[in-house]
Amino acid sequence: MFAFLLGFGVLRSLFDAPLNYAVPLLSVALALLYVAGTVVERHRAQRRGAISVGAKYGWLAGIIVLWLVLLTHSQDFLWLEFPLVFLTLHILALVPALVTVAGLWVAAAFVPLWLHPESWALAAAIGPLIGTALAVAIYFAYRALHAEVQHHRAVARQLRTTQEELAASEHQAGRLEERERLSREIHDTVAQGLSSIVLLARAAKSSEDPQTQLATIESVAVDNLAEARRFVRDLASPDVQESLPDALRGTLARMRERGAALGEKTEFRLEFAGDITATIPQPIAAAAIRCTQEGLSNVVKHAHASTAVVTLSVFADAVTIDVVDDGVGMDTTSPEGSFGLAGLDRRIAALGGSLSIESQPEGGTALAARLPLTSEKEK
């Protein structure tokens, strides 16, 4: 706007007669001063430097003085008042700026009256007044819009920061959850197998014919080696490649071998209820197998039971697995004492299910798990 209005005034003055040579010279001086100020301002802004208050006020005063001198030579520079209003409001504080703006309007309206009273009319004062008021309104509207934009930018930065913090928190939570899952898997596979091998090896030392224990140790080691390889390869729960009933039959067969090798006389039985031919989601089946393994492992190691019964029940909305024995009871007041049971409880809870353990003072323990087939985890 400043460049256009200054050029417009120069062109108009060139057609005036007689030609006033001071007008082009003053116009060039005003243009050079204006450009010098904007260049310095941009340079300091790029270097994040600040311009002194005295330099800014001096530059604005020079612009205004040159404009007033031009205005005394030609009325064609009257309209430069409008960009000067924006400059004044931008550089000066509010009250001095408004006073200076009023002075600019007085100059634009009444300098022509002083120089050319014969051609002056009231419209010559009203026109600059309307333009000045409009310039002030535009400036403050722009400032309000700019403040709103800055506010939204700040909110956007805060939102981005919050999102980054949330992503980091979720990443950390995911890492902790994965560590917990891995610890459960290691306990349920390798750790249980190694524990059985240790017990079998101790039993073999005191046995006259350790061949049975050695065969069972070999079987357990082979099974756990396969589990470990699958676990390392997939870093996930082992897939149930066979049906859940068949997998449970295999689990009971292995537990019979371990119990016999340890000299236990426990009878292991597997019972079914409901529609056991129904398709069971893999996470539900894996949890049921882990529940059976944990319950029977505790029976073999600690219960010295005569009978242990595993019951699989498949209903329309849930699968239940019960492991009941008539051996030595356990302390159920602090289930956190058993890492295996605590991990099993978290595994089942993650699937929307529940785990309960009951033990009678006279002997016998019942471990019951319920896994809903309509769990949101399976949808």
C-alpha cells in the first residue's frame, strides 16, 4: 500500500504544471528511508535481534516528517496517511499512537486548507477521517485475529506435546505389558519344565532303577525344547494346533508320567461337559491349557493327592476349566505368593474372565477359571 500510494503521488505530480522538482527528490528520500527500515527490521528478525526503541521512533518520525514536507508540495500524497496510521499503531504505545494518528488526520485534512483555501471543502476533511477510522478498525481487528491465531497455535503445540507424552506413555505401558507377558510365558513353559526336571532328577538319585525317571526327564526336556524354540520364533503364546480336548488329554498324559516318575500315586482324570466339539478361539484355548498345566503342576509338586480331576465345560457364552484334587491344601489367603497363579490370574483377567481358588482345611484344592466367549478381547 505504501509503495503504491507513493508511486501514485509521484506520477500525479509529474503532470502538474509547473513541475516541482523537489517532489521526486523527496519521494526518493522517503522511499529509501522506508525500505532501509524494513530491511533492517527483517534482518534483525532473522537473527532474532531487537531494534532499539529510539531507532524505531526516529525512523517513524523521519517518515512522518518527509510525508508532511511532500504534502506541502502536493496534495497527491494525502492518501499516504493510511499506511502511516498502520505504522504508527504498530510502533508506538496505544495512547501516543492514537494521539499521533489524530495528528496525521489533522495534517491530511487541514494542510490542504492552509495551502489552497479556495479549493478546500468539508469533504476534504471527512474523507480522511473515514479512512483513518477504517484504518484503526482494520488494525485492531487484525491484532485480535492475530492474537486468536497465536492462541490456537499455542493450543496446537500443547496438543502435540500432550500427544507425544501420551504416545511415550503408551509405548512404556506396552513395553511393561510385553515384559509381563513374556515372564508369564517363560514361567508357563521353560520354568515349569525345568522345575519338573529338577524334581525328576532328585527322584532318580534315590531310585534303584532310574530308567523311568530318565525317560520322563528326556520327554520333558524334548517338550520344553520344542516350546522354547516356538516361543523364541514367534515371541507369542504357542498356538493350539489341535483341539482343546485333545490338548488337555496330552497335558494329562504328561502329568501322569511326571507323577509316576516322582513316585506319586495320583490318578488323573479328564471330564467334559457341554458341546466340546465347538470351535474355541485360540487365546481362550491357550488360557485353558495354561490353567490346566498350572493346576496339575501344583498337584504333582505339592498336593500328594490320590485323585486329580480336570473338567472342561463348554457353554454358549463361556468356557470353564476346573482342576480339583484331594491332596494337601494350600494357603489361598495370599495368592500373590505364587508367581504362576498370579500370572495365570492376570492372563485370564486380560481375556475378561475370572479365576478362583478354594482349599479345604481337611485337604483338597479346587482351581476354577471362567473364560467368556463373548469377551471384547475376542471381538
